[in-house]
Amino acid sequence: MVLIGAALAGCTSGGSASKITVPTTSSSTTTTSTVPPTTTTTEQPGWTPVSTVNGHVAVDQISVPQANGDAVTVVRFRVGQVKFNLHVGSSDPPTGGATVGPDAGPAIGPDETPLLLAAFNGGFLTAAGAGGFELNSQPILPMVPGRATFVIDASGAAHVGAWTQGIPAPGEVWVSARQNLDPLVSGGQPSPAINSIGAWGATLGGGAAVARSSVGEDASGNILYAAGMSVLPADLANALIASGAVNAMELDINPEWVQLSYAALPGLALATAIPGQNRPATQYQTGWTRDFITVLSTS
């Protein structure tokens, strides 16, 4: 995560994901390759299945090339096949008197393990003032109207949008929420501030193209995680929109904090998902200092 005004720094080998091409803004630096489990079949052209549940694709991915030869990895979590759970880290956010159960703490919990398909990073440090945080119906940080929000309802389904502007949906019983800055994408369009680098967090060394992550939602309700180790905010927005995102938000940035791991089947060993990511696949299983989100099979 990053503290506004004070940036923080932060492996496996394998095949490559399918690719699509989108208009991009050039970024600088190259990344090392990683990862993912690959397969020769897919339910949708261009997307490579990553995880299956009862014979159905639950997680798939695509690689979106950038102008400088780097890429944004977009991982899609299929609606109806997965559910989500928000965790606090060992040092952030501060939980005060909130009750934190074993499946919401700094490490993946025992009830999650047999259902675990993936886990990915949350947003900025509390001190950055990037927005609110609610854990299992317990306010941790005040929710801010208009801020981009990842909200999880009582069934474990997740949605992305601007708080009080369609999120949560009317009548939705929501239990957890994580905010981070203003929306990166809204209504299928990039933020008007997309090229204002300073609006998207303080970067390591002051560079523009750094490790960045994001999460969005498409029109079908699928959740999309997008990240790269040397990308601009516009690269994330363009890749998400090209992958079908209607709404999206930036998550954490800088090399230490951008991390996604996934498994081929529920409960199997995790593999790193973002080429060049610093953290090991098991990081959220052993425990982490910052908040993160687990992705679980619904069956």
C-alpha cells in the first residue's frame, strides 16, 4: 500500500496468457515473466481458463499488451462460481474494538482453505485517507460518499462502483466494503483525471509507470482484477474497459503491495499470477500486514 506523500517499496516461471490489443498510454521499464497455469481450451476466445469448479470455468485471464511491450494481466472471477471475503492485515487497517474472526484476519482462515481459488491485495494505507472500510458489518473507517468501493453482500457476491451512487444497490444487504480513491472507470469510461498521475497515489521514486493494481465489474457481474508491474493508471483503465469493465477502482500500487495468487482447483496450491510480482504465492496464507480479499468457490 501507499501513504500519500510517502511512497513505499515493495516467482515462478511458466506459460503466457492470451492477449488482446487496446489503445494504451506508453509506460517505461520492463518486467520479468511469471506464471499461470495454462490450458488449450476456453469458453470465450482470447481468455485462458485458470480455475475450474465442478467442470465450469470459475477464473480466467487475458493479457493486454501495452505500447512499450509490457502488459496488464486481467483476471476474471465468474459471477455465480465464486464469492469474496475481506481480510484485515496485521498492522493495517486499525481494527479498534471490532471482532475479527479467523476468516477475516491477517492470514487465510481454516474455513476458507478448502474453497480457496485466489487472493489479491486491497488498497492504500489508512493514513492515506483514501476512503472507508467496513468488515462484517462493523465500521472500521468511515465510508465516504462518491468514493470507489468494492462491496461484498451477505451472499459473498461483490460489486464495484461509487458509494451512494449505485453502490450498494437498493435493498442489497452488504456486510463488507473497501474504498480507495475516486473511480478509475465509471460507466465504461476512464476517469477525467486518468492522466493526472498524482491523483492515483504517491509512487516509488516518483515515477509514473510503476506496479499498480485495480478491480472492476463488468455488465454481467463478473469481477475483474487487473495489474502490471510497470503501468500507468490509463493502462489499467484501458485494459479493464477492453475486458468489459463498466466500473473500476485502483487498488494498491508499488512493487511490494501488488499481488495476486490463484489455484487451478479449490484448495490446491496457489501460483503467482502477475508476471514479476514480488510477493510469493503463499503470502496471504502465511499472513500479511495489509488488507486483502480472498476468492472462494461457491460449491
